[in-house]
Amino acid sequence: MAISRRTLFLKRRMRNRNKMRKVANGRPRLSVHRSSKNISVQLIDDVNGVTLASASSLEKGLGVVGKNNVEASAKVGSAIAERAKKAGVEECYFDRGGFIFHGKVKALADAAREGGLKF
């Protein structure tokens, strides 16, 4: 029986998340979700179960609505870094989910690092 792509994706996501749980030490998690049309990111405090900050390519203020490319991902990354600073967060863990650290996900991470977030 062949394993579906979705099942493999979920296995990758949980493997990544479980590694982070072992070393979390109360730091928030920067969780990325990439779809075929948009990219979004949340800064999540897993201890309290609260979202501290979020950014998405759906936001009109970023000027990338309807675009899903590396440039849009970079703008979303710099926006989340700015909002994290306002929330008082400097360090976090990067949760790429089941997505490969390449292309749009990498551009978002690089822009967030340039904006001052440390992971």
C-alpha cells in the first residue's frame, strides 16, 4: 500500500514539532503555513496556547495580496519580525511545519532574521 503525500507531510510536521518541544524552554514558536496562493506565519506561545503576533500575504497593508512568491514571503517575514518586537519577543523557534526549508519558506526566515528575530 502506497503512503500518501499528505501522510508523509504530516509525519514531517510532527517530527519537526516534537524536536522543538524537547528544547522549547518557554520560547515561542514561529509557525509557517504555505498554501498554493498565500503564505502566513504566527508567533505562538505554546505554554499559554496564545498567538502573540501574526502576518499573512492576505493583509492589504503589506501590498502583496494575490501574490505568492519569494518577494511576498520576504515582506511577510519582515512584518512578523516587526510585530514580534512590539510583542516583546526577540528569540523564537522556527517551525517550518512539513514544508521544506527552501524558496518561500527560506525567504520568510531570512527576512525575519534581518528584522531582528533570532532562531
